[in-house]
Amino acid sequence: MSVKFLCPYCDQEFVTKMVLGDHIKSAHSDIIESAKESIGYTFCDACNQVPYCGIKVYVKDGRIIRLDSWENYPNSPLCSKGFATLQRQYHPQRLGYPLKRTTPKSLPDPRFVRISWEEAYNTIVSKMKEIREKYGPEAVLFYCGDPKEMRPAVSRLATVFGSPNFGTESSTCFRAAALASQLMFGLIVLGNPPTRDTKTVLIWGTNPAWSRPFDMPKLFDAKEKGAMFIVIDTRRTPVADKLADLHLQPRPGTDDALALGMMNVIIERKLYDKEFVENWTYGFEALEEYVKGFTPEKVEEITWVPSDKIVAAAELFATNKPGTLMAGVSTLTHTTNAVQTVRAILTLVALTGNFDIPGGVTVPTYPLPFRSHDMGDPDFIMEKKKIEMKNKRVDKDYFPVWAEIVHEQIQVNLLPEYVREGKIKMAILFGANVTIWPQFQEYQEALKNMEFVVAVDYFYRPWTHNYVDIVLPAATNYERFEPFIWFGRKIYVRKPVVKPYLEAKTDWQIVFDLAVRLGYVEEFWGGDTKKGLDFILQKAGVTIDEIPIPDGKVIPPPGPEEYKKYEKGLLRKDGKPGFPTPTGKVEIWSTILEKYGYDPLPVYKEPEESPRSKPDLAQRYPLILITGSRVPMYTHSKWRELSWLRDLMPYPVVNINPEDAEKRGIREGDLVMVENAHGKIRVHAHITYLVPPGVVDVSHGWAMIPEAHVNLLIPRVFDPISGFPTYKAVLCEVYKA
């Protein structure tokens, strides 16, 4: 009996495998070619970091089959969240079609039905025109949450439409720290990783092991080369454990006092950089007098940090130079003293002369002319027109310093007030999650009370979308090419590696489509998003098509890197020496804060809730609650849909020190209540030395488990300068459920 070999494509029989192989090669070459794997490249949006990490994508038969890190890409390798984007890509609950509400927003069930894109666009455009006609264009809020890739496009649409009221989730994240830096230096400069010249690294209020893992190789390399590390963090993080020569653990909300205590030591012992202070700072004499009240012993009482550690940290940073700073942004600004805290920490950089020197805190001499990824190119977002419309900003009377300096976006945290006052009637939301805010039920009510709300997202999220009128499906990072990304002077682009899921569209395309239907054909290049990106790139003399994938393209600088640019007129637009501030110097004494009636020095004020400010309340609620700290497997509220990550942390927890747990009879895994004057939630206890005695840390972002949502415990109390909420310094108690 002879053996026959069957062709898998046409069922013909052949005598030998060799003959079969020849047949397949000749007769079915097209099928073989289509079955081969192809490789594509994209940017990861798993975190809200900008720029993003790079993903190498393997595709077969139009479907992604596996992922890898993008070789030679600056941010690498991929973390667990990056790999989990593959599960998100094919998640059965992804939005695939536009949805329209069929019941009044006064009813809890929206009863969404599928509609066409044409109906969705026509309805949205009609409502935008109606609101503009009745109340003015400024009554429409344009908002971007996470990811951040659509921000420039949405910002441009807001400007062209005539609304200065464009906002982002940076109202609770990055922008207060950036504002503090602008008040001091006239620039956004919040530190950078060490270089080969760095001798001391001051890591303050950030845990890059979990928030920016791509920075960790630089830190370990610096450690191996002899750099000393000062880590200031209430928690005993992996970075503190593995890198710190000195670990200072301040009471939550007292980082400002700790910085002032370090200044006291530096000034009292004449360790400051006299040349830099005398020539390039404004307000040193007033600061010198103010910090006399912050002796190490006094600061120990305030912060819980031993006085000898305060002295040691101050001396090390001032003398073992050059030193750099890596400062957290949201971690340091989630108190009622947000801006002043960051200003105090940045003052340490100025006092020690560690600004813009090799190995110190630097700014690039020749950055690409696009500004930042998330703020948007000034010309593309039409920033000059935004400034012309500033009198129509809804935040100008609440936060005048923010409104003067932060041109590209408003402060959104008072959205309930803006709606109650009749100033905002409609909102277009991209990647929005209303539960990011304290007492978020007030923000849900605000959406409900608007005349019309549109949301764009990957998934249907009832805690936000039950309060809107139309939901649109967004294409993922694997399905879009907008925008481009750059590191230093090297630009990277991508192409879609698979087709959009069902009828999903890219955020940029949705914006451009709406703009064209509103009549802004010329301003939005006839709806061609590629031409919009080329409008930005032409500043660097290239187009999207001229940037190779995956290698990217370096735009050569016009000259060598310079340091001490303030001496050479390289920081100011007028070419004069100094800083782009009103005085031309680093403003320790802020003339802008002074103009608006705020304390011009980086003064310390107790948190709104603390054992010192409210001792009676502390008797009832003796623990200090911090929220919002990063964990390795999630970024804020994202990723709970994905079992690949959910298996790593299946439920929300409160981190509690063993000493505090024992006092309360709490064991590992117990269901416990976390309660304070604002509400209570139920979570699982995790007993750990991550937090010190007297402090508990509750994981955030669990909107799908309402009884565990920690923002119910956060009051709507805001930093008066920036409007930032107090996620990291309120009082509470924990007890068994």
C-alpha cells in the first residue's frame, strides 16, 4: 500500500513530500506569502508617560499574535502593562460602534443603541452649533483624559471653535509641578536622571521602579559608578530599598517643611553656591530669614524625619556635586500646599548651583521646536489665539495664577461649579473618567446636568458613560499612526499594524472629521490628519514619510550642547542673560504670586487635615491616608478589565504597617473598612512595611467596585494656587469589616 501526501490547499495527492513541496511552492505561493508573519512598530499607551515605550508587533493573517520590545528604542524594555495591551486589543468588551442614549439623563439606565457615524457626527455638530448660538463657544468644554495622544488635535479644535475651555487630566497630575517650575525658572524643569558626571541623585516623592521602569538602568548604572542617592519618600519603596544611601520618610504633606529644613542647614553652614545665589536668584535674603524658623529639630517635630538625617541629606546634596533631582509630580502636589512644596524643592537646586551644569538638573540647548508631547505645539494648538480668549476662561477668577501662566489648558477640577454657574453647557470628552476626582458623584451630576455630552473611549465605562449622550469607539495604539514621538532630537513614527476594530476610529480622525463638518476645512487640512502632523514636523524640516520605521530620524542640532545657558542669553527670547521670569532671575520670591496676593516665598502650611492642624479630628481618625501611589500592574484606573494583570492584583487593598494592624486585630487579607469624615470604603488589608506606622496607603482606580473607591474619602479641598486636590494627606481610621 503506497503512502499518499495530500496538499492542504487543494486536496491533490502526491507520491513524495518533495514533490508535494514543489507543488505548493509553484501553485500556492500567494497563500504561503500571505501566511507569513509581518512585523510592525507602535508606541505603548499602557502608562500615561510621554514619550511612550516602543512595541515590536508580529502580525499574521491580519491579527497580532505576539509582542516584543522595539529594539534600540529609547524607552525599553516593555513591562507587564505593555504586553497586556495585546489582551486589550482583542477584548470582547471593546467598543465597536457609536452609541446613542435613548432615555433622559435623569434616568439611571441610558439604554444605548447603535447608530451610524454619520448620525453621530451630525448630532454632535448640530449640538455644538446650537450651544454656540445660545451661550457662546466658550460654553463647550473640550477635555482629554488618558491616553494623551489626542491632546494637540482636541486643543486645536477648541481654539478654532472659539472656546478657551480646553482641559486635561493634568489638572490633577503634572501641571501644578510644571507651574511651580515656571514661577521659579520661567521654564518647565523638574529634574532628570543622572548622567556620567552626576555624583548625587536626589529622588523626591517618586518610585521609578513602578512608575518609570525604563529609567532604572540609568539609576543602577549611576550607583555602580559611585553616585550617592538620597531618597525622600514616606513609603519604603523598591527604589529606597535598592538605591538609597539616605532614606528620609516625611509625614505625608510635609515635604515643603523638610525642604525648608534642608535649606536652613545649607544657608546656616554657608554651603550654598554664593556666585549663583548672588547673581542669578531673587529673594534670597527673605528666604534666609524665613528658614531660620525651620531648624532640623523643629522640622523633625513637623515631619517625623530625624534631625540628623535632615542635616546629612542637606550636606550631601550641597557638597557632593554635581547633583541632580528626580521629583515626583502628582505625589508632591496632592496637598493644599501643592505649588509651594515643589517650589521649595526646586529652591534646593538653585541654592546649591546644581542648575544647568553637567551632571546636574539641565535643560536642552536645542530642543526640537514642538514644545512638549502633551501640551501641544504652540502654533498647532494656536496658543496666541488662546491667550486672546483668556477672559472667557471659566477658571480665571478661581485660579488667576494658573490662568496667567498655563495658556494651553484650564483647571478642570471645579467642573461642578462651572456647570452650576451655567458657564459650561456641553462637553466633548476623550478618554475621560469622572471618578478620578474627589467626591466624584458631584462630577457625575455635572455631566448629567449639561445639555449634551460626548465621550470617546476604548470601552463602555458606566461610571462615566451612564451620564453622557453619545459614546464613540476609539482605535487603539495598534490601529493608529497619530501622533509622532521624539526623544531629544530623534523623531519616531509608526503605521497602523492592524485594521481598526469594527467601526472604531482614531481620536485624531474623529477630531478632524468633526472640524470639517463644522466648516473648518482649511484649518484641518480637509480632514487629513497626516497633513496636520506634517504641519508640525515642517518646523524640523521633515515630513512623516521621510522618517524611517523603525530607525527614526535624528534632526542634527545647529550647534553643540551648552551649559550655564543663563549666562549666555540662551534661555530668554530676547537673547539677554538670565531667566525668562519677570525679574530675569530664579524667583525664590515669586513676583507673580505676590501680584495675586499669595505668599511669594515657598512657605510651609500644614495640610488641611493632619494631627497638628486638626488634633480633635485626629483623635477619632488617627491614621494618615495617602492614595494614588503607583503599583506595577496598573496605571491609575486602567487595566482592571484585563485578567493578565488582574490576576496580579485581583482586588483593592489598604497597605497597613504591622504595628497598626496588630493594634486593630487585623490580619493579612481581612476585609476592613477605611473610614473618615468624608465617607467609608471596604477593601482588603495588606500588612506591609511599605508604609510606616501611622500611615495607610489605599490603592485607587477601582471604579468597577463602587464600595472600594477611595476617592469617596477625599474632600473637595484644593490648593489655592493650582487647584489640586488633597489625595495624599487626609485623616482616617481602619477597622475590621
